[in-house]
Amino acid sequence: MTMHNPPHPGAFIRQIYLEPHQLSVRALAESLGVAPSTVTRIINGHSAISPEMALRLAKALGRSAESWLAMQHNYDLWQAKQTTDLTRVKAIEFAA
């Protein structure tokens, strides 16, 4: 089943971890071992979750690295489906 307009992982982090637990960007950045600006870019949806960041988030927040990457993948794919023009792409037919 395809999700309709999945959230960017940064929005998820803000809604599930930062706001309810009054966790600051600075505190999360310190826990992750990265600059606060790096976390800010993710939270604001300006940077994607890389495999390295997925490992850091998994250790700090408790979800699997795979789940962070899947969330990013779902977001990226949905965004691409909204903006990619495939009208000029033709299917290749293979002989059976």
C-alpha cells in the first residue's frame, strides 16, 4: 500500500521526538555527534537522511536504521512521482 504524501523524516523527528519531549535541536545534535545546523537542515526538510545519519538516529532514538532510510525513500519517491514527467518514456518490450 502506498502512503499518500508521506512526511519528511525531519518532520517526523520534530513531531514524535522533539516537541513532545521538549528535546532541543542542540541536544539532539550533541547526542548524534553532529552540528546543530545539520539537525536543523533535516528537521526543516532541507537535507535527506543518509545511511550514516540513519545509523546515528537509530542509536540515539531507538528506531532501526532501515526504518529511517525507508521513511526517506518513501518521501523521496512520493515527491518524484509528483514532479517527474514520464510522458516521453517508452516501455521496452522484451521477447518471451
